[in-house]
Amino acid sequence: MKVISLVPSITEALFDLGLTENEVIGRTKFCIHPAEKVKNVQIIGGTKNLNIKRIKNLQPDVILANKEENVKDQVEELMKDFKVIVSNTETLEDNYYLLKNLGLLFNLEEKAQLFNLKIYEIFNQVKLKCKVKAAYLIWKNPYMTVGSDTFIHHVLSEFGFDNIFKNDKRYPIIELEDLKEAEVIMLSSEPFPFKENHISEIKEIYPDKKIMIVDGEAFSWYGTHIAKCEMYFKNFIAEFN
């Protein structure tokens, strides 16, 4: 089965489940894992700027898209000619069924279930001893954070963090003054590449708060990625317990 993935984390999951470059025939420029395999797969544009003509020329059997990652009009255009499966992954339960359905689609149910079991094992074992009020920033100029209907929010909640923006939706724009309730301010390494100098900027306003750079992929890449972040999460949570 020839498949094109329009989603970086799904591309990674396909290879983790055992597909090869002979089956995954197209991916976006943001599909960077696993590096040694995706380098051999043709790029069909960005997640929100697809090269429709190039996709049509590849003639895939199935295209895998995501409600948040991809543009509705472009996905609907592809649906006219191809089988397009659109996922919407906001919770760990959604992620469970994403992997389960990929396993069913490619006859790799057992491998998919192993990843699902590993993910639930991580969240069952790695927990905060006490709730910690947290803010997770994904962008600067303007500052943006995560609301309750995002995958990042659910990952944080599973570990025991209390997202101070849980009453907001999607990715609200905020001011630094809005962070006063947070005990920890997390600066994600992606999509905005927060660095140490950005910590210093926020420290000027909140000198006593815990402010840290976090691995954006670990918190936002659904699919199989979380299953490979066990040690990262254990070390991360250990900073609070």
C-alpha cells in the first residue's frame, strides 16, 4: 500500500510500526523523524502548503491527514481523487485509537498495541506527587500558550500539572502579566525555538519562578513518539518531586 503522510508525527509512527520507504512515498518538509528513512521519501510541501500536483503525480493508495495540522480546503481537494483519512488527536484516548487504526490499516495491530501499552505504562508510572500550576508557551511575539482542547494540555494534565489556561481553547495569545499564577513556566523548543536568553527575559518580571526550556516534540508529537520519551519524562518530573 502506497501512503502519503501530511503529518510529521504520523510519518514517524508509520516507520516505527514497520513501514518502509517503499510504502511511505510522500511526506512534508516537517516530517523529520526517523531522519535516516525520511530522507529517501519525496517532499510534497509543508503541512499547510501542500503541493497538490506533486501528490497527484505520486498516485497514493491512501493519504493520512490531521484536522489541526492540515488546511481543510487542501484536504478536501485531495479527497476528490484519493482516499484521505483525517485524524483529530487531542487526548491520550484519541492517540490510542490513532495507533490502533494505523495498525488495522497496515495489518500491524500487534506492533501498534505494544506502543499503546508503553505509552500508558509511562503515564501510569511517571506522576507528580503534588499538583503544580503550569503555563506552557509555544510562541513569542505574541506570546501564545495552550488551552484545554490541545494534546499538550492533556499530556501535562496526565502528569499532574494544572494548566492555568485550562479555561481557554486552542492557542490563546497572552501577556507575560497573565503568568503570575504559574509555579512553573515551560518554554517549548518548538514551534517557536525558545532559548536560554528567553528565560532571562521572563526572569526580569518573575525572578522567583521556575522557568525552563522543554522538549516540544515530547509534549506535542502524538503517535508513537511519547513511547520513546520515557527517560526524558522521568528526569523532567524528577525536578518537581
